[in-house]
Amino acid sequence: MKTRRVAMIGAGAWGTAVGKVLADNGNHVEVWSFESEVADEINTSHVNSRYLPDVVLPDTLTAGTDLVGVVQASEYVILATPSLHILRVVREMLAAVNISEGRTPIGILTKGFIQTESGVRLIVETLEDYLPGFYKGRLVYISGPSHAEEVSLGKLTGLISASFHPRNAIRFRGLLNVEPLMVFSSLDVIGVQVSAAMKNVIAIAFGIMDALKSTSSAQFGDNTESLLLAAGLNEIQALALSLGATHPETFTSIAGVGDLDVTCRSQYGRNRRFGREIVEQSLLSGFNNLDDLIGRIDEVGYLPEGVVATRGARVLTERYGLTMPITEAVYRILNREIEPDNALQTVVSSLNRANFTGFLAARERAGAR
């Protein structure tokens, strides 16, 4: 197997886990870390105790804090920084010669939406505006039901490699299709991105409902959670179709229902955990509203990407005139406008009408384009 040099931009749990898999399979991986203490620990002790504890990393995975240096030494660049910071990181990467000349392929693991001066946008289209023209239509978006903890332990995991450029999708599929990963290519970049961002919003609602099952008089149970999951998938489809998703099968694949299911149900899901802690620990009591929560997200102690995605999703639903009661309920809960039990009772009672009608209307609009 040919040894490749891969730059993993972001030393969080997911970036470290994917980097470990690549390094375990004969590649040299250098992880860029914003935090020098994380980089030092990876290099000296071969662990990342802050973000991926109890996992021993191979010697072929190293870390650095010089972003441009890490990028310039690579044959592949994979972005794994949080959505809040990815635009700043990409701007700094432009100083790397191989990026400014468009010579190094770029893959993206980050999930969510990006707030720009021109409004809320998807990650790929936003980064294309800042990268050299060569990257237009050539970026690769990588997603699927894939908790970092299980990937790092060698659990079989499926991913989607999506790009408007088929050869690049296959190129990253070839890089990542190593044990324990199974990678499939796709051309539906928009559908895969929206699925990746929105499943975190639905998972917050799922976590809230899961906690309320035992603490509230509301008639929530396993049946109700499955109702919420199915309705959430419809909201994902409605928004994705409005934004230009091209392949209906995206939503029945691992990128859609697969990722949604594991994010809502897994013990490792940070967004589900966040939803539960809203109920069990009154986690929102120390924040004024959603903007305050996002601005002080570090105080939570971990990063639930669904918090940031909720704000972006709310803007997009208004832009396209969609009726998405789960997204609206999560927004109002995080914005401290309504209590969780009242919000979810309202959502459940409205699903038979608003949720599925919204999906059908979005499908009709998409078909008319």
C-alpha cells in the first residue's frame, strides 16, 4: 500500500479518530491542533486525552501547531474543525503554496452551516468562495453514521464521500476505504451536507424527549421517539430539497437515515447528551438566549454542533418558507422562549399536519425547478 501524507486540520475527537485509522493503515498523518498542549501530548505520549481519551495513537500520527507548515507537508488535506471556526482556518490555509496553487485535494468532515456576511450557507459553497478557483466543484464532503469513539476502537463504520467532481469523490473514497471504514461515493453534495447538519438539530430534540420520558407527565415513550425521528427525517429532506439536493436516495442511505439514527440513539451522541442535560441539569439556565449560548459554548464543556446548526436552520426555514416544527421547537427552547416539555408536546400534536405537508411542498418546489 502506498504511504500518503495527510494533513488532518483539527485535533478534536473526530479528526483524531479518522487520523488514527489512516495512520494505522500505513499513512503518515499530521494533525493540526490549535491547542499546543494537545499537540504536545500527541507527540510525547501518543494520546489525546482531552478529546479522545483512553485511545493509544500510532507513532505515524504526529501533531503540530503551525497550520501552514502542516498543510504544505501534505498530499491530502482533511478539514475537521468546528463549523464556528472553519472559515477562519481556511483563510489562514491560503498562505500554503500547495493550496494557493490548487495542487492538494481537500476533504471536509465538518458538520453544520456557516454564518457569512451574505447569510447562512452550506460549508462547501462557502469554502469555494475563499479557496482558489481550481477548487470550485472539486471539494469532497465526507459524512455518515460515525461516532469517533467507535471508529477509534475499530468498529465497522460506513461513510459517504460526496463531490460534484466524481474523480475526487472516488479519490477520497480510496484514501479512506481502509479498515474499519467502508466508504461509498455520491454526487449529492447538498443532500449529504444538509443531512449532516440537520441530524444534530433533531438529536437535541430526541435527547430532550428521552429525558422527559422519565421526568414528565407527558405521554412520551419509545414509540414517540420513533415518530420524532421519522418526522425529523422529513424536515431534513424538506430543507435539503429546497437547497437543491439532487438524489432522493441520499435520505434513505447512511448519509440520511443512518446518520440520523446513530446520532439520536447512540450513547456517544453529544447532541443527544446536550438535549438530555437541558432537562436533567437545567443546562440552559445560565444562558440568556441562543446567541449567548453560542458565544459561550465553551462553558458547556463539549461542543454540540446542533446548537450552532439550529440557528442556521431557523434562518433557512424562514428563507424558503418551510414548516418545520421540530427545528422551530429546538430553536425556541435554546433561545429560552419556551420550556422543553411544552415545546415538544406542541410538536407532537402538530406532526400529523405541518411536518409532512412541509416536506411535500418542498418536494413539489424542487420538482418545478
